[in-house]
Amino acid sequence: MSLAGDGLWLVALAFQVIALGGGPIQLSFAATAYSVGLIALMLPSGILADRLPRRAVMLSADLLRAVVVAVAAVLSLTGEIELWHIVVASGLIGAGEALFIPSYSALIPRLLPQDELLAANGLESIIRPLAQQAVGPAVGGLAIAIFEPGLAILFASFAYLVSAGCLIAMRVQSATERSEEEQPTALSDLREGVRYVRDTPWLWGTLGFAFAAVFFFVGPFEVLAPFVITERVGGGPAEFGLLLAMFGIGSALGALVISSGSLPRRYLTVMLAAWGGGTLPLVLLGLSSELWLLCVAILVVGVTEAFGMVIWGTLLQTRVPDALRGRVSSLDFFVSLSLLPASMALAGPAGEAFGLSAVFLVAGIAPVAAAIVAYKAAGMREDEIANPV
């Protein structure tokens, strides 16, 4: 339900900006605010995940987002909403997401034995895209098409409240692994997490790849894809929701395939190959005006993205100690998403300056080069052979 709320907000955000007369640059402002809020709170959230009851941190994140989105919905439905309201709401929703992610990632191994983690990550990776890229956008696109963006925003607030109710019903051991005496300051906690990542090549290699790949992929897709649909395909909210839904369906299929057996023996090779090569179909978003072809391309991107995410999540939960898992998860997101504000901010101006074709050409090809460099620099082939999981 939390992910469905994210998906609803994603579609409602884009078409609320368009309803206010905004274009790619204005949507970049709102998307950049989300990423700034996400990154600004990510490192403190990792420390909180290793110090406080993780369920309580997740509950706080859901309630924060529910309130913020409810206020935005009221402003939209009453006709009082302005661009700066959307920008502020996006920043706060990003901050709520930052609170949620590290605690969620660190909580899963407390709920299941290690030999079920791959299957659990696969299940989560099926639920995630179906909720975030399929159900949420589909409901949001339908609500906007029939009514207006404000109603989709209101549905997102309801989804976050239902998620909070699920967390309240959850029963899980909430004690942290270390006492306060063992973690005297937040800064020492952070240093310990940074030191662990620095001394672990497969971690810093993957984070380095993600650092580059996110810059080239996320901004163009999230900011410019709505304009591919409206300007080139001639569609609207329903078609954009369908495109996002295809990504979600692809991710669900990919997660089902990769998690149905055992972890690949060459797990780092498979992960980087899927993530790097899987962005190539994005080139079609800059070349084709056929909706069905764009849907197929995004379906493939979704499949390969899920392959990498299921493997990555399982490695974080099996090769990283529990006492460090929240901080390593937050460092993962912080480093990976460090260039996200720049990606969001530059995508709109780049689309207007160079055209959609050129931007999506770069978005599809650049991650391939980044994957090759990271794989070689971190010695991932040798690492996966020496450390079977």
C-alpha cells in the first residue's frame, strides 16, 4: 500500500504540474525537490534504523507522507494549489521515503531465515512494481482521466494510511542489536558504516555503478517520459499510466524468474549485466512514436531491473552484518542517488535543448559503460568466486 501511494503520487504529480500549465522544466523542479528530500534524510535514517525500533521508524514515515499528501489533495481539489505547494510536498514525501527505506531493508532478515531471503526479495520485487508502477499509476491515471489530479492525490494519502495500519498490526521483535554504550555518537555510527563500505569492493563497485547509472536513467525517464506520451504518441494520463504499468509488470516477471531458483553462482556478473544492458531499450523512447513498441521496451527494462534488485537485496541481507545493515542500506541509497537531484533538474532543460531522441540515446547507452567499468575496477568476478552465497 505504501508503494501504491508512491505510484499514485508519481502520476498525479506529473499531470498536476501539466494542469497548472507547466512543462518539463517545472516538472523538473518538483521531481528535484523529491530527490533532495530523499537524499538529505537518507544517512540519518540509516543511523535511526540501527538505533531505534525499525517498525516505528517506518510507521512515522507513512504518517508523515499521509498528512503531506492529504494537504496537497485539499489544495488541489479546492483549486488553491500552486507550483510551490507541489515542490514543498515533493520534498517532504522524499524525506518520508528516506525514513522508510533503510528500516524496511534491515527489518526483513529479522522476519525470515536466511535460506528464504532470495524468495522473499523476489516476492517483494513482484509486489513493488505491481503496486508502484502498475496498480498505483493505473488507479491514478484513471482518477485523473475521469475526475482531476486532486482525487488521485487523495487516494495516495489513503494508501499511506492503510500502510500505517498494516505496520501497527505487525508483531516483530523491535530491540536494536547494540546498546547505546556501544554506539556513543551518530557520527561514529556513520563512520563505521562508511569504513565497511570502503573496505568491501563489491559494495563500493556497485554503488559506483549506480551513482552514474541513476544520473543517466532516472531523470530522463521520470521527467521526460510524460512528454514522450503527450507530444509524440498523442496520449494522456491513461497512456502514461499504461507505460508505467508495463515497467511494473516487467519487474514482476523478472523478479519471479530470478527468485524461483537459487542465487546465480556468478551473482555479481548477472547483476551488473542485467542492470547495465537492461537500459538499452530506453533508446526507443527517443526514436519511436508507437505506444506498443514503447511498452515492450519498458517491459524489458523492468525485467532486467528486477533481476539486479533481487540479487542486490539478497546480498545486502546475507553478506552485510545485521548491526550494520541499516547504515549500509542508507549509504547504498545515498551514494546511488547522490546525482538524482542533478538528473531531475537537468533532464527537462536537456530535453528542450537537445531533444528527446538525444537524451534517451544517452540514457540507454551510458549505464552499459558504467557497468563494465565497475565490474572490472572492483574485481567482481574474483569476489563472487571467492565468496559463494
